[in-house]
Amino acid sequence: MSNYKDNLTSDATHKNHQDIVDGNANGSNHQMEQKKSSVENEVNNSTEENNSDEIDDSNNQSSADVTKNLADDDFSEVVSNEDKETIKEVASDDNFSAPKSYASILVEQFMDAKETFNRSLGSLFTSAFTAGLEIGISLFVILTAFALLSDVLPSQYAIVLSSLLYPIGFIIVVIGQSLLFTEQTSLLSLPVLNKIEPLWKLLRLWGIVIAGNIVGGCLFAALMIGLGINMKLFSIADVDAYAQHVLGYEWWVIFGSSILAGWMMGVAAWLVTSARDTISRIVLVSLITGSIGFLGLHHSIVGNIEVFSALLYGDSVSLGSYLLFLLVVLVGNTIGGVVFVAVLKNRIFLFEIKKVKQQTEDGKNDSTARMNARQR
């Protein structure tokens, strides 16, 4: 009996000891698994951070490559080798923490314009047609807001407040990189101003973009504005009222307004190029185009949809007044974008090139003078 008890005690003790060992082993394994999981998480987090940094660096690098990797083929034949090196120097953009330099913005716009010149005619028209459709979204939302606000506010205040929604279509077009005439007006003229592309190519390109924008806008007016009327989002009276808000001026007032609008759109294109990230571009587009809408300035492509919608569904616009309006605003937008942005900005760039060349020449003269002084 005593031996039996001793055996039981021994077995129990052995069992308890084994449980303790197993427990310690399990605990140790659990701790090891936790440590292993912790290490893996740290590695994954580190990898994600590195990947994020690499993406940011890649985005910044791609922006810098436009101005850094300029080839001799990107310049006109009349540009000397010395001028080429000077342009590459002033257009360098390696400091990503600082704003882009004036020259780097202009050179980047020039390179984008040159790529547009090299696109096929079908690609150009399709992109412009898409922009004409997309820009119509602004009017669709504006008319809906105008119809709602007209019930509680006087018409003039309802128009101004609803016009603050103007940027929606522009954000879609600019961030989506479709070809909008007023955004491309100053941009596409740069290769011509610098004698890289002939004038006839620019006029052909403008014609394709304008045609695509107008056709896309008219199609949007025929389909989507009619849809909005049938959905009771707004009425024909609202469409007519908004069209008269655009047309209710003398032609020379519309012309001056369209010049200012073209100028502001050229500035918007310049600022979008100067931005390094998408959020900044959205903010800049919203501020500039929102100001155009708030001030009631005349934009040819949006105005085309506004007036053509009234021509289709209302009774306050004639075909003659629509065509005259479109011609005046297109010319005004073109003048505003080309003269006040492209020509002036390009001229400032040429002055900067001249200054750098003069500094380089002065430096060479100083070095020569010092060497002559030492020889004496």
C-alpha cells in the first residue's frame, strides 16, 4: 500500500513537473511568436514607409525629369549651344522642398505643349470632346443649385451663389488631363513663340481642340440638360434666366470679360504646373475658376453650353446671337491667354536667360583679368 501511494505521488509529481515544463514551453513559444509578429510588423511598417517615400520621390523625380533631361532636339535650330546650356541651368529643379523656379515652370509647360503637338489628330479631338462633356457637369450642378436657391433668394443672389460651384467641371478636366481650349491657349503657343513649331500647326491644333470642346458641350446640352429638365431638377425658365445672365451685356463688355477670363485661365494653367501635388492643383483650380464663376466672367466652352442649352430648350436665344456670342468669347479668351500669360511669361524668361548669360560672361572676364594680372 505504501509503495502504491509512493508510485501515485511520484506519478503526480512527474505529471505536474511535465505540465510546468509544457506550460513554460508553451509560454516561451507564445512569447517567441509575439516577438516574431512584432518584428514582422516593424519590418512591414518600415517597408510601407520606404515604399511611400519611394513613391513621393518618384513623383518628385518625374516632375524634375521634365526640366533636367532636356535634349538638344527640344530646342529650335536657331538656339546656340551656349543658350541651350544656359536654359538647362536656369530650368534646373532639384530642390523639392522649395517652390519651382520660374524657368522650370515655363520649360515644363513648353515640354507638355510639345507633346501635345506630337499627338495624333484623333487623340486630340477625342480628348477635347471629352473635356467638352466633362465641363458641362459644372452647368448641370449650377442650374440645379440655382433652381433651389431661386425659391428663397432674389434671382441675382441665387445666380452668384450657385456660380460658386463653377470649379467642379474644371477640376475633372484639369486633373483628368483632358484638352480644354482656354487652359491650353497659352500653353500651346509657347513652342510657336520660341520658333519650335510653325504658326499653322498652332492654328490647326486650336481648331481641333475648339471643335472637340464645342461638339462635346453641345452634346452634353442636348442630353444632360434635357434630362435635368425632365427630372424636375430645374426648369426651362431657369435655363433661360442663366443664359440671359451670360448674354445680357453689350458685345464689347462680353469681349473684355472674356479677355479677363482667358487671362485667369492662363494663370490657372501656370499655377497648376507650379504645384507639386494633386491637392494643391485642386485648390488652385478651385480658387481661379471659382472666381471666374463668382464674377460672372465669360468662358467660351462653359458659355457655349449655357447659351446652346437656351437655344435648344428656351425661347430667349436665337442662332445668330449664339454664334456671335461664341465668336466674341473665343477671340477674347484667346487674347487673354496668349498675350497676358504666354507672351509676358515667355518674355520674362528670355530676360532671365539674358541675365544668366551676362553673369556667365562677366565671370569669364573676371577670371581672364585675374590670370592676366598673375602673369604680369
